[in-house]
Amino acid sequence: MQAKFQVACVALVGALLALPALAQGTKAPDTWGQTVTKAGPGVEGQELDATQVELVKKVNAYFNQMGDMKGTFVQTSADNKRLRGKFYLKRPGQFRFEYNLPSRQVIVSDGKYMAIQDHDLKTDDRLGLDQTPFRVILRDDVDLLRDAKILEVGETDDRIILALQDKSPDTQGRIKLFMQKRPTVDLKEWITTDSQGLDTKVELTEFARVDSLDPKLFVPPPIALQKLQ
């Protein structure tokens, strides 16, 4: 169960992380600060300036207006292992990540629980979505100024960069979001950092908004059908 929990949190990056490490490896270099040229990092316990607050509000608006989405992703773990797959997203709190073969892992959230399934090992491990850093960005009413501890916020000519932690003591770890600004604000990638300081990056290589996704995509099979006794 521990191994599956690790993989899930890494994949969803997610954001977004008090999660255990996915694999043995060294901490990835922190280059986030080098990309920020305006509105430098906020300091815990210190109020954000007006420019930083407006950037956070833009990210709030993006997630609150985001409809159903689907696309493809590339996940890079701390040991530089790369995995590809498809994702489906339906707010509030529903998502599905399917890894390309030879992996047969699927990560599914129904809005309350996240299931990490391995169809080779016939395992199905679950945890509450509230225990993951994705809670604050996929809830019905996203308000990061209210629900998150802002660790860094700034922008470059073409991106908004926002690093945060959930204020809930039950949710550890952190996530860093990279949002494109043109032609519209859109999520391009994120980096999650687990409790051991290991980084996992997820890049959205293709994504499209769709009118409505099939609700069945977000309903994992019963545990009894997947769990190896």
C-alpha cells in the first residue's frame, strides 16, 4: 500500500504535498526562483503585496472557471524517470490519470477518495482526497488566499508561478504551479515536493476543454474486484 500511495501522490502532482517519496533518488535542483522576475516570493507570516494578491486571484479565477478537461501528460520523477499517459479532469475533485503501457496503473478520484490501482498486481489502495494537496485547487470554490499558505508567487513575461501548501495540518508537502498567461491563462505544469524533499514534475503536453466527460471515468471498480487477498 505504501508504494502505491507514493506513486499516486507523485503522479498528481499535482499537485500541490506531505507525501512519501516515489523512488530513491536525490532532490531535484530548485530552479523555480530563477524564473521569477516580478513580484518575488512571499514570506510566511508576511502579507503579500497588491501585485502578488492579484496574481493569486488570477489563479483562483482560472480554477473556478475551469470546466471538464482531458489531455496527455509527461511525469518526471526525482530520479529522472519519465512516464507518459492520459488524464481526465472534472471539478470538483474528480480526475483520472492513466499511464501508457507497459505500466497498468490508474489513479482515479471520485471527488472524495483517490484510488491507486495497479492492474498487474491487482491492488487497489485508497485515501481521502482531503489528504492530498489537490484539495485546495480542485474544490468547488477555490480560494487559495483563504485555504493555502502561499510560499511563492511571481511572474515572468509568459508565466505565473505559484507555490503553495494546504493550510490543513492533515495535508503535508507542497506544490508549485506554472500557468501560461497567453493567449489565455492555462495550467502548463506543476512540481510536487514530498516530505523527503523529492520533486516530481508533471507537464501537460496536450489538453482540451470538453463539454462533458463520462462520469463513469471517475468511478473506480470496487476494491473487492481488484484487491489481492
